[in-house]
Amino acid sequence: MICAAIVLQDREIILPELAALATGCFVYMKPEWTSRPWELFKLPSITAIIGFGINMTTFSLVVKLILVVSAMLLVLTWLRNYLAPALATGLLPVITNATSPTFLAAIFILTFLLAWAVASFKTKNISTPAQTPQFNLQKGDIAAYLAIIIGWMGFCFYTDRMDMAATPPVLVVAFESIQKQMYTREVWLKQIFLLTIAALIGSLTTTYFSNMILGASTSFLAIYLVLHISKFKLPPAYAMALLPLILPTQPPLHFTIKVFLMALFILSTIYVLKKYVANKSEISQG
């Protein structure tokens, strides 16, 4: 993917969330992703088309982002598959202002290859049991997630900081978190910390490595070591490593602080909400 972007001199080919999907499928073997391989092609392709189409409108950025997130949640609910990384492919064309069909072509080709590779791996690896993912996300959770995201985007709009309104890996982690039955303080704190560290690593390598392949490789290795040491699985951290490559150039510290503030607000709100619901459930049962 990065080699193709260098050869064709087109950074719209770089899809950060593909790194997260590939890691989740081949390293962490997430059953909710690998059980239906062709959903890895279908859902990101659909959300990419949604995001690309909405980006072509003349609405303001904040309206575009709200429309994209709302439309994607409707589609995922309709299809009954809450593949969180699909949110990222819908957001990318808006936050990068992608207007070339190359973006959609890259989405279609790369997600197709990923789905094919996962399907082939499942066929050959007879020890991997076929599992059907169970999605227990309630309408109230979806509404809460949308309200939190709109609240954050509204805050960014009124403070004139739309540059930190929609960092895809953070929104992906938030969507995965809202689906958890148990969202512990340890998980919440580690997510914020690791997303922030991944942002710092990705922005530093993008800034100081002129060779994109070397920079991306260094980022992936560093993030792997950090996740291994912390004993925590977080595929979106790998997407964060590539994100600075396709965003406007900015100082590493600025990008890192933006990611930290966004993760802190959104994930903390979800944590408090989950804690409140859990306490309320305990009281009603007692």
C-alpha cells in the first residue's frame, strides 16, 4: 500500500485502518472480524462510498462529519454488523478532503485483497473454528455513541478546532468500547494512554523519516513493542501510526495533544456512562 502510494505519488492510496484490520485479523485473530471475511470488503467499501459522496457536497465540515457518522451507524445497524473499523473508511474522505476516484479504488482493491487473504487463511487453517459473531449492541448504545460524538464535534466547531474533531482511530476505539458489557477503568486508561503514545510515535516518524516505508516500519515495530509490554491488544494503534502521513503537516506534539484530548473526552464520557448504567443495574437487581 505504501509502496503503491510512493510509486503513484498519491497519498490517498494510504488507508491507515487497513493496518488495524490486518493486525486484528492475522495477529490477534479477532473472531468477530475473521468469522465473516467478506464483510471486511463489503462494509468498508459501503462506508467509503458514503463518506466520499457526502464530502462532495457543499455542507460545512462539521455538518459533513455528523452526516457521515449518522449515515454509517444507520447502515451498520441495518446490516447488523458493527465492524468498528468501517467507521474509519467513511471518515477518511472527509477529514482528508478526498475527491479523486483513486481513493475509492484503493478502498475496493485493498479491502478485497484483505478479505480474500483472510478467507484463504481460514480455509487452509483447519484448526481455526468457524465462529459467528454475536452483536448485542442496543439502540440506546448507538444513540449514546452518536450523541457523544456530536457533542465532541460541536465543541470543536464552537472552539474553532475542527482539526481535532474526528480522528478515526479514536472513534473506532470508542465504538468498540460502547459495545463492551464490561468497560473497566484499566481498559479505559490504557486505551487513552496507548492511543496517545501511538499518535506520538506516528507523528515523530512521519516528521523525521523522509522514507515513508522506513518510517512506517519503525512505527509498527515501536507500537508492537509498546502493546506487548503493556499486554494490551489495540489494533487501531497501528492505524494511528499511518494517519499523520495523510493529514496536513503539523508538529508531533500538537497532533499528540489533539489525540489525547479527543480520546480523554470521548472515552471518559463512555466510561462514566457505562459505570452509571452498571450501578443502576446493580441497584435495580438488589
